[in-house]
Amino acid sequence: MADHEKSEPNPMSPIEGSDMDLSPRTNVDGTALGVKRKRNVVPLVVLALVFVAGGVIVTQFLTSAVDYYCNVDEVGVREGCDGDRRIRLQGTVDQDSIELKNGITAFSISFNGAHLPVRYEGDPGGIFKECIPVVVHGVIEDGALVGDRVEVKHSDEYVSVNDERVADAEDLGCPTA
């Protein structure tokens, strides 16, 4: 055979007199390459629990965010305005009804001739006073609304009380709204 006709040796064939290790290669953990290992299920279980917990939290948030909006005269009359659920109740604070005692603000609200007492822990603050419309968030217990949030509604009419301040601000170069 001529030099140009020499065949290349096959690297997979055993070479005579060599100390080549022809055993299958193994992974770091000792299993043979190509052999399927059992999957570690712990991360999958943790991931599934995170998704379930997230779903529960979102569901609870969405269901608790649904407060029925009712007027005082609709309590016990309109569906959703029952005493067994959380509601937002609209009415006007009755005159001479506000009492602050032991950190509890008690007052009554009315709408279309219907009245309901309200108990609110703390001072509603802000512009809360008698004879103004309010929305109280809470639950009816023992014939009274136990509120945890009071929103004071204000008139949509703007009354300019301090026109001279606006003029002074314009003189100073301040932008006006």
C-alpha cells in the first residue's frame, strides 16, 4: 500500500497495547451519562405552593375590596345592603349628634328620613362636622354601623374666599391652578 493510500486509524477502535479506558463516562454524581436521573420535586412543590398562595391572596383581596355602596334608607331593604356584610353607607351627619367619648366618636347619619347610629374608633378629623354628607365604611352590629373609615364629601362648588391671595401670588410670578 502506498503512503497516500494509508487509512486513518479509527479513534473508537481499541489500539493494541494501549491503556485506554473504554468504560462509559459518568456524571459528577456517579451516574452514567445519558441515564435519566430522578427530578428533584422539592422546587416544583415549592413553586406550586407559591402559585396557590398567590391565588388565595388575590382572591381574598378582590372579595374584600367589594363593599356595597348604600344609602341609609336602603339598609335592610335593598339586596347587598344587609347587616351581614361590609358596606359603604352614605348619609348626612345629624345635627347635635356627634359625641366623642373614650376615644370613640359616636354620631348618627340620615338619608331620606331614615337614621342610623354610627360608632367610629378615633376622631374622623379633617372637615368632619355636623350637617355634612359622609360615607362611612364598616359593618352593622347591634343596630349601629361600626365604621373603620369615614370619608367626608364636599361640595363641588368652589367659593373663592381669599381672592387677594391669588392676586398676590400672581404678582409674585407663582402659577395659579
